[in-house]
Amino acid sequence: MTLKRANLDSLAGGNFTFIEGDLNNVSMASLFGSVGFGSIFHLAGQPGVRLSWGADFAVNTRANVDATQRLLEAALAMGGVDRFVYASSSSVYGQAETYPTTELTLPRPFSPYGVTKLAGEHLSVLYHENYGLPTTAFRLFTVYGPRQRPDMAFARFLRAAHAGNEITIYGDGTQIRDFTYVDDVVAALLLAAEHDGTLPNVMNVSGGSSVSVNEVLETVARVTGRDLNIVHRPRMHGDVFRTGGDGSLAGQALGWKPQMSLAQGLKRQYQWVRDSWPNTVQLG
């Protein structure tokens, strides 16, 4: 929460209105009446594969399913919107049979978190097919960049490397991930808002990197100029071995293509960590 506040403070004076509230409780009429709307980017939710088991599943269903349904109902009640973009996740694919995964790949979530994100997708499709609400879902592949959540891998790696602390890896580091720079995600969102006509129900928004965690760590070492102190822990339940998305559908529908290489993106994120030091440690 401290990092979120700091990120918000950095935008002081911007052309936006900030309203704090829980989508499951806030008055939707007052929310939309306060800010106006043309497009809705539904980015809110409870993240994290590892924290979606057991009693925490209820937190995920409330944040990722209940809130999504309530927001869709509100968009409908207000007379519809120009575009409703739901932020889904590559976690819906689970242990996919083929790579890179396309939108035709059968979703098989490997974690309770993935189940709730897929449910949100289904809800957005239902409101499109039944009521004509112009929805689309972006399956985001591991978004990273400056101001990233402190619990995510790149934020942890870069802070630890800069401080000379241990870097904890779950598994042997051979697992493969597709990483997407935050600016590329923002570009896709804006293109969706500006698009006239119907968009596909779901689209991969993937950076196209598909590298192992061990390769990421090698890049972190080069970017930071530090020797890394790596500690391995057992693999966590729900972690898939590989993610990798085919982003050609987003290219066809939106003219979107990722612009940021992994090495350059990590360099930019590390610059933010270094320039914000020691605040990034306190925020984490």
C-alpha cells in the first residue's frame, strides 16, 4: 500500500480524479458520476498464484469474480460504454500443451488464481454476447517495469542485487516466462479504447521474450553490475513451468506490437530502483 501511495503521489497535478473504494462496496452511480466514462480499463483484482490457495481463495473470488460482475452490471446500467477492457492473465493457460500459446489454446488453469481470472473472462464475454457490451479481455503475460509491485520477481531481484542481499528463487530457475513491459501494455489499452467496432473476446498481450529465470538473473547481473547471491527454494504449488504467448491476434486487431526488449526494460526498471533508493527498500 505504501508503494501505491508513492506512485499516486508521483502523479500529483495530473488530469485525473482519484477515488478510493472497494468495487464490491462503492456506489457505482457516484463513481461513474464523479469521473465520467467512455472506456473502462478494469485492472483491479487480487494478484498472485501462490496466495490463492486455502482460505485465500475467498479473497480471490471476491476481488476477481464478484467485483468484475458488479462492474459489468454497472457499465450496463449506465447505458453501456465505448469499450470495457478486462485485465486477465496468462495464468488461465496453466500448463499449456503447445507454445507459443494462442487464444485458441484450451485454458487449463493450474492455480485457484487462474480459475478466478478465467471466470472474469467468461463474465466479460457473457455481457458482450447477451447485452452487446463491447468487452474484450487482455491476457497479460508477467508485466514489469518501474513502480512494479514489490512482491513481484523483477522488483525483488533488482532491489536485492543493488543491496547485495539474497535473491530467492523458487525451483531451479529453468522455468520459462514471457515478460511484457508496462509501457507496451499501456499502448495496447489505448489502442483498444480508440478502436471502432468489435474486438476479439480475448487477446494475448505478451512481450515475446520467453526466457528462463536463470537467463533473467544473468541479465540482472549485467544491468546492475553486481554479483548475485542466489538461494533456491522448493517450487511453489500453482507455478507453471512455462508461459509464452502468441501476440499476433492483438497485432491484427489493434496494430499492436511490443517495443521494449527485456534487457532494455530491466535497465529502465533498475534505474528507477537505483534513483529511488533507499525509498524502494522501505516501500518493499
